[in-house]
Amino acid sequence: MSPQVISAISGTWKGTTTPVGHGDSGQISITFTSSAPGTVAASITWTSGDNKHQYTGSASGTLANLAASGLGPQMTCGYKASGAITGTTYAGTYETVGTSCGTASGTFSAVKQ
């Protein structure tokens, strides 16, 4: 990945999550922290719209296939997500995982700040 691409995505991105059917919407903040040649990496914080819990996690992959996952405060409920960076938007889908959370899924979108 060229230095121009890395500088274009580095920094903080913010956005929202939208449930499909039932589930919890919220706010996401993504900070791209490092990049090895051909890959991107980031830290992610999702703040639940309903209960204000924070789910922290990370993302890694390529611009076209950037996977993310994280856990909530009790460490028994979390999410997994996948998406792609196109221009200044990181967008994709997510679903909940874990023993203490209901089944939910939805979409997310974040833009570079």
C-alpha cells in the first residue's frame, strides 16, 4: 500500500450503527493506528445508543476487506463486523456474538473526520 493511501486513511473516523429489525443503534469511533505494506489496522470503540456501554475492539485487513471485532464491558457480549473503505467512508455489516447478548445485526458507516 502506498504512503499516499496510508496518509489518506490515517486518523479518526466517526459514524453510526443502524440495526436491522431489532437491536441497538449507536456511535462508532475508529482510529487507524498502523499499516503494514498492503494492510490496514485500527482500534474501534462502539458506544451503545440504548445503555451507553462501550464495546472496544480492533480491525485489520485490506481496504476492500476490513474485518472488526470487539467485546463489551462484561466481556461476554460483543460484535463482529466486516466492511470496506471506499474513499473517505468505511461501511459494512455487523452482528452480535457472545453468551449474554441477544441476536442482532445491522449496518455501520463511518467517515474520516
